[in-house]
Amino acid sequence: MKIGIDARMLGYSGIGRYTENLMREILQIDKKNKYVLFVQKSKEGFKKFINPESKISNLKIVEVDAPIYSFKEQYNFLKAVNNEKLDVMHFTHFNRPIFYNRPSVVTIHDLTPIYFPGKKRSSFIEQFAYRLVLRAALKKANRIIAISNFTKNDILKNFPFINNKKIKVIYEGIHFATTAKLKIKNKKRKNILENWKLKIGNYLLYVGVWREHKNLIGLIRAFEKLKSINHKSKFLNLKLVIVGKPNPYYCEVQEMAERSPFKKEIIFTGYLPDEELSFLYQNAAAFVFPSFYEGFGLPPLEAMEYRCPVVSSNAASLPEILGDAALYFNPYDIDDMVDKIKKIIQDKKLRNDLIEKGKKRVLKYSWQKMAQETLKVYNEITKKDLRNKI
């Protein structure tokens, strides 16, 4: 069997991480089938994830000039994929060529642009184009992989013509080799703390991208209220650390922090290497995840892996993914967020209980298991009686 995987989004936050882990794990467990990885031409970033000169006998890398969300992916990418005459093509995001007609799988991570179009997709034409491509991807795929039951149900709600049996829920995973506690020398630990003016256990941590649905504005408001009403308590020295690459389309976050009376306590680190990020996870007072909408939600699971107690929004897929290992709040209620943050910091028994539950919860999610279940989907499609779309 010859299988294609769209790897053009390597390096793009969640979807890139999903693709990277799928490639690594599936190439380890499957030596029988042949794989063709389609990567963006002249985008050197993919070489960080896979060596183009690697001696993997069942792997071929095809570089294609087809930037994501461009007209070129409807022509150049279509031509490149057709040339390979694949048995199955796996599009790891919805942005597939509309006119590709061979057997295929598409992974849908979430439907964020429908609910939170943002400034990049705010026009009617852009929204129409998004829905057109997404609808074609769902309709033409032989199988749809949803990364949570929430995402599956969201697809069925927004696109009722899709047959429920066509969608397979396959959870993402935690890659323990990369999220294992990294040993940091005392000098390095001291530098991290001094660099951000932090002390162990005196900061709240958020990790993720800056987008409207992430509710960072709400997180800053909750932090301000927490500091204001508790100015004589243990919260006096508490800080808020926001890790992640700033989004130029969402500068309101930084602008709000600059206007805050507690701006010196709000720290933006930008992107951090794993070593520094692991240290921040391990030594935070709590990890706060205020999102309005998530298809899966990996950062709070990473926090659990590092034994950091999690306070999370109760929206979308998060209760499904985090189970009883998080303390939940309504992301639209700032007072509720403040109360739950206070509770997790002040209640030592609750903190320890959540840490223990988190250690067990993360064992549910494995990239190897994800790859094994995805391979089963490929095999299902190539069976003669299942070649036709459901």
C-alpha cells in the first residue's frame, strides 16, 4: 500500500505537532507500506523534523510549492499528489485540493474559524472560501478523523449531511520522551528565575498561541482582579507568565497588559525551548487554561505530565480530555475563574489530589496509539468493500 501524508504544516503549532508525531510513530510501527511525505518547497523547517537524506527504505519526500491556504495548493499540490498514484492520501488538515478524487482521509482538529474567524478570516468572502474547502474535504474524504468526541459532534452539528459512521475519533497523545522532566543545572535554574524575576511557586502559567478563542484577555482580567482583591495576602507577589509566540493579528493582549496596573507582574516570554518550558511547568503555582474553544487541548495535559495542578475552562472538549484531573471554571465568568485560581493555590489537599489524578490521566493519551489507530483507518479504506465513501 502506498500512503501519502500532507506534512506541509510542520512547524505550525498544533497541526504541525500532530503531523510530526504521526510521521515519527507510524514509520516506526509500519515497515511494510510505502509512505510519501509532501512538504513545502524551500521551507527548511521540515528538516528539523525529518532528514531528507535519511535512509528509510519505505519513505519518500516530495517537496511542493503549495503554501497553505493558497491557490497553489489547489493546483500544484493537486498535481504532486496525483503524480504519486496513492492508495490512500492523508490530509492532516482540511485544506486539501478540492478536485482530488482518489481515496483519502482528512483530520479535523476543530472548527475554530466558524466560531472565531479572527481578523484573517473576517470578511464574507474569506468565510465562504473556508466553508467551501472544509465542506469539500468532509464530503470527499472516505474517512474523517476527529481528535475528540466534541469535534466529531461539532462536525455533525455544522455539517448534518455527513454520515456519523464516516467519522473516527482518534485522540492525540503525550510524547513522554519530549515531556519527561528535563534535568537543569543549578546555574541554568538560577538564570531562568532571574531572567523573568520569578520565584519557585509564585507564578501562574499559560502556554499556547495568542488567538481570540484562547481568552487571554479574560485571563489578564482575572489576574488583575485576583491581585486587586487580595493585595494583602499571599497573592501579593504572584505573577502571570504567558508563554507562546505573539500573534500580530491579536495585539490587544499585549496592549491590555501594558495598560494594567500590574503590568510588571505580567510576563511574556515568547517561544521557549523545551528545557526552559519544562522548568516553568514544574515550578508554577498552577497552570491556567481559559480557552473558549478547543478541539483537544494539549497544554493542560503537558502541565499534568510535569506534575503541575491545572485550572481549566469547562468549555468545548476540555472536560472530555482532562476528566476529573482539573479544577474547572466558566471561561465567560471572570469571578468564577478568580475563585478557582484562589482555591487551587490555597487548598494544598486539592492541589495534591489533582496532581495525582493528572499523572494517571496523561497515560490515556499516546502518540503511538494514535498512529496505530490511524494505520487501521488506512487499511479500512483500501478494503474493496469500503472503497466507496459512506
